[in-house]
Amino acid sequence: MSLDQAVRGRLASVQAVTAIVAQRIFPEARAQGAALPCIVYGIQDEQRIGGLAAHAGVAKAKVEINMLADSRAAARSLETAVAAALDYWGGTATGAGYSVTIQSSTQQQTMTGYMEPAAGDSVGTFVSTATYLIFYGT
């Protein structure tokens, strides 16, 4: 899906984000053994917008960005960097095999939490989750 690629491409191209996570940006699930901090993103809801007679060439999607870190402060710092990358993002996003026109991107909601340590881990994971509503051309 091209929006999926565009979101990852945007996050991976913003220095404030990569200074924190390098290239640890994963679709849907954290790669096994991946170090923290990292980003896990996914498209939660996607709808094509239609007119009375035909598809309008526009879609909207809710994109969930989970920012995982080993401290609350690190998770919040990553949240700030991601917001700078995605909030009010617009224009044409291009990369290997995709080109997507982002019409608007706005942050809708943020939540924070803590995941208890998994088996064998001594420390849990702090999570900051942000949901973005993105309108884009199809």
C-alpha cells in the first residue's frame, strides 16, 4: 500500500526522528530483538471518498504511530519528533515504487502507557501512541 510506504518514508527522512530511532521504524509489529527506542506504525482505518456518481480520487486513513522507549521521557521526546514530521504534513511523497499526494495530515489523539517486562526482560516499555488522520489522493 502506497500510504503505508509514504508514512514510513516520511518518518525515515526527518532528521529529528532518525536521530532518535535510526531506521528502527516497523509496520504493524516491532521486529524481534529490535532495540529501543523504535516506532511501530499501522493504518487502522482507510476509506475512499466518493461522490454521487464516482470515486472522488481521495481517501482518508487513520494512522496509528506507536513510539516505544525505555523511559517515559524518551517516549515523549520521540512523540515530539514524530509530531514535527507528520502533523500538518502535505505535498507529494515519493519513493521506490510509490508516489502519494498527501492533502493533509493532522494529529487526532495521543495516549501514553507502560507495558510490563516480557519474559526474560528486566525492564518494561514506555509507549506513546498518536493517531493521525491523513487525507490523500488515490
